[in-house]
Amino acid sequence: MGRESGSIRGLSPTPLGLCAVALGRRFRVHFPAVRIFVIGAGGREHALVWKLAQSPHATQMWAAPGNAGIAAERLARNGSPVACVPIGAEDLPRLLAFAQDQKPDLTVVGPDNPLALGIVDLFNEHGLRAWGPNKVAAQFESSKVFAQQFMERHGIPAPKAGVFTVARAASRFAAELGGRCAVKADGLALGKGVIISHDMAQADAAIEEILVKRAFGAAGAQVVIQELLAGTEVSLHALCDGTSAKLFPTSQDHKRALDGDAGPNTGGMGTYSPTPFLTDAHLAMAYRDILQPWLKGCAAEGIDFRGLLYPGLMLTKDGPRVLEFNARFGDPETQVYLPRLENDLVELLEASVNGTLAQVELKWSALASVCVVMASGGYPGSYAKGKPISGLDAAAALPNTKVFHAGTTLAGGQVVTNGGRVLGVTAWAASLRAARDAAYAAVEQIRFEGAHFRRDIASKGLKPG
Ligand code: AMP
Ligand code: GLY
């Protein structure tokens, strides 16, 4: 890791930077050049860009639309900046036109929406290589009905559930569960399509909202109703190449807005990796019970999943259950995984696209990492934008620390807030406690009006005392 942070500093135009350039030249023969186009604008995409930029393969990078942090990254091989292109991540025609013009060797798709819209299929049809699942494979995330039924077809441990298009039948099933259920809109709903109910009044209100009032539009034409499970939630990540899958270490997100898992659900307020309560034996079991049947099921149904599968698990007293699948890197899980990853990310994503992952071994540092999300006041509800952010340089000067930008932009040379989740302040250290302390020390350096963040990130992984 020390080596990694050394090479990160070497990215600035200093003698170390020149050293990185010289190294790049020396090794150019062994590192075929790869020009990379990253799609997305969040903290996950900043982490991806940061890690890809460290690769001696990367010779040119663009991000659409990117953010202020992404725009500040430099490539290790030649010091060139990452160009942010003002095209939205869902504007497929303009993304395609840009890619046809610039001809990147690899397009890396961060968010779920362009994947669900079929960006990988579209790019492939035009002879462009793209990393991420195709439209059929992206259904693991874009359709909760598809994901639930797939799990049932292939014996993947999942909550007991039913699929409904009619409110009365949905309500009857919810009643069988005593009203204790998760009511889920089938389609993508900006992370808001899941309503947790503890009694029949809440369940009926949720069914009415999603299925009848169509609060999430067409995404709510069908609902999945799952039994409400109790336990500890963890995130799994597996890189896949169509036939094999490589499991990452464990991590845990904090989805509620406030300390002690109170307040509304958010996109994720902070993460840490690894989670000490999950051992290698647990991971091996998760591979056997979840990934193996998932791979077999994909093969049986002709689903060619090349990308990142991210099952959200509930560890119940009866064993792990898959609550949902995502078909992309987690945000902010990526921010804690990538500082621990010792492989070259360009090579890994290439292997994922090429179907050669079986020949690759994932290597992880033994360090722990923690990411604390700093959000705009009001998030996940409405919030103001354009608030100047101070202290970023002071935070960046801290060792083994990286401030990943999520909702930021530049206004007159000043970094300002531009989204709900603004920054993912990340640190790594020999122990989880030290990583947690380092992340919060960096958070203390940063100020913007209305900033809020949880103070208990990683506490579930730390023994009391
Ligand atoms: P999902 O987008 O399906 O992961 O749901 C969002 C959040 O709702 C999850 O992170 C869980 O906290 C919660 N959740 C979803 N399904 C269930 C379930 N069956 N039982 C308990 N909690 C759930
Ligand atoms: N960590 C939450 C998400 O990526 O959906």
C-alpha cells in the first residue's frame, strides 16, 4: 500500500512524476497501451478512474460526465489529465457518437441505468469494446422480478417472495407474512423502489403507492413482495467473465442516513472492508451456495454476464439470503475495495471482457479501509447545490488517505457541491480502528455548508472498547 500511495503522489508534476513517466517508457513494450472511456459521475467512478489511472497500460482517459475530483486525476504512465466530457451517463446516442469519434480501446460503465438501457450491446454493435453486463445480463439489477425468479429457479438462498401485478393478490400475500415484508418495485427507481413494512397498514400503503399510484412509473407495473428478514447486511462483489467469477473480500455499507442505522435509506453513507465477522470460510460458503448456482443458472439460460455482480446479503440465523442483485460496482463499496486491490485494474477488466478471468488471481492488501460519505444537508431528501468546499488540500495531504469526489463540480476554479452524496473520504491502515480514525481525521479537515455524515461508520466491525 505504501508503494501505491507513493506512486499516487508521483502523479503530480514533480520529480516523482517524471520517474513514473520514465518507468512507463521503460515498460511500454510489456504494457500495451489502453485508451479508456469511463461512464459515470459519482464516487464509484472517481475510485475506478483513480485506480485505472495507476495502470501502466492507461495512456489516455475520458470520463462522461465525470466530476471535479475525476478531472484532477493524472495518468501514472504519462501524466496526462483525465478529460471530463459533458455528456450524461444515460445519453446513449451522444456517448456512442463520442466513442465513435475517439475510439477508446475500452469503455468502462459505472452506473446501473446505462447498463439497463443496453449501452454495452449498443457499443458492441458498433465495434466498440465495453466493460459491463449486456442488457439481458443487467436484468439481475434492472428487474427484481427477474432476479427473484432466477434465484428460485436455481436454488439460490433468497427470502420467501411472491410477484404481483394486482393489488388485491399482493395484499393477500402480504397478509400471509403478517404485513412484515419488503415491497419492491420491479424496475429501477433511483434506489427508492423498496418500501419496508412492519404491519398490514404499511404493506397496503406500499402496494398502493407502487402498484396503483405508480409512484415509480412503469418500474412499478409489477411488485416483488419478500418476507422481512432480520440479520446483518453485507455486500458481496464478484468480477465475472461469462463463465467464471472471482469473489472480492467482504465489505459493509451503511444505508441509513443517520447514526445507529436510523433515518431514511440512502445510496450508502459509508463502507469498510474487510468485515471481521465474516471469515474466509464464510466467503467460501457464499461462493458455493450463491455464486456457483448463479454461474450454473447463467450457463443454463445463456446469460453472458461479463461485469461485476454485487449481491446484497442478509446474514440470518438460518444462513445468508440474497436480498437483491446489483450488476455493477457498489457505491461506496468501490471506494474501500480499490485501495486494497493490488492487481492492475485495466488487466482485470480486460480479462472480464475477454473471458480469461480464470487465469487471474485477485490480490488484496491485508490493510483495512474505511470510507465516510459527506453528504449535502437534506440528503436523501432535497438539498442545495453549489456550496463551496474547503479543506480538500489539507485532507489530501494526509497519508494513506484519498478523498473521492461524488457530487462535486468546478465553479470559477472552486470545487463546489453538486449532488446529494458529495465526497467519499477514504483511508486505509493496518487495523480497522486506525483506518476509521484516519478517515474521520480527514473528514475533520473538510467543510461545506450543511455537510452531514455518519459518525459510526465501521463501528459494527470494531469490538467495543
Ligand atoms: P434492495 O434495494 O432490494 O437491497 O433493498 C434496499 C434495502 O432494503 C436493503 O439494503 C435492506 O436494508 C432492505 N431490505 C430489502 N429487502 C429486504 C428483506 N427481504 N428483508 C429485510 N430487509 C430488506
Ligand atoms: N452500496 C449501495 C449501492 O451501491 O447500491
